[in-house]
Amino acid sequence: MAIRLRSGRDLTAGLVFMAVGGTALWMSSDWPMGTLASMDAGYFPAIVSSLLMLLGAGVAIPALRFDGPPVESFAMRPLLLVTATVVVFAVLLKYAGLVLTIAVMTLLASFAASERRRLLVTLVLGLGLAALCVGLFVFGLGLPIPIWPRW
């Protein structure tokens, strides 16, 4: 009996869920598990990763039996720009400070949008978001995040 793919979109989503869950399970495999009564650092990640893998199987297996929408092509530019935005945050935060990092992230992420906004609107949005983050994370929660660049 040949397996016939009926819903490529669901199969793809299920495989992505299983891959993320498997990767998280593998990454947390060195952490001590503990017991149900005395959970250690690796217990919760192992449970969540296993549940994510089961969810992925629950989405992928029916894709082989039931009809569904096909996998459509997607634009790589927004995916790469949003990924680059996360990398920029990780690299710049320590050296450029929160305000400049969020302004750069907002500008970079704006290029991922299909509609173009004016540069001034994007910069105002970035600075407003930076002010909100400084107020919330630095002053509100007291996180030791540099606000301004260290020159």
C-alpha cells in the first residue's frame, strides 16, 4: 500500500513541530531530570519537548489521509530579515544599548513588510518602542540592560 500525500501544508507543519521538539529534547538531554515529586532543571523542557513532538505527529499523520490545502511558495526575504533582526538584537544589545538596538531592529524589520512606510514613521515607531522597553525592562523590572552605547 503506497502512502499518498494529501495535505502538504499539514505535513510540513507537523514535521517542523517534531523537529523543534526533537532539537529541544536533544539540547536539554544533559540536564538532570529529577522525579515527578522533585523535578530538576531538565524535567519541564523534556515534557514540553515531548508534547510538541506528539503534537507534530498528530498534525502530520492525518495529512497522509485527509485532503487539505497544498504547500504554497513563500517569500524568503521576510523570513531572512526577521531572522536577521533577532541576530542583530543578540549581537548589538551588549555594545549598542537597548535604545539603539531596538531602533536598528525596527528599521531592519520594516524592510520585511510588503508595504513601504516612510523612514521617519519607522524611526519614530522604533524610538517609541525603545522608550517602552526601557521603561518596562530597565526601570520596571530592574533588568541590568545597558540603555545607551558604551563608547
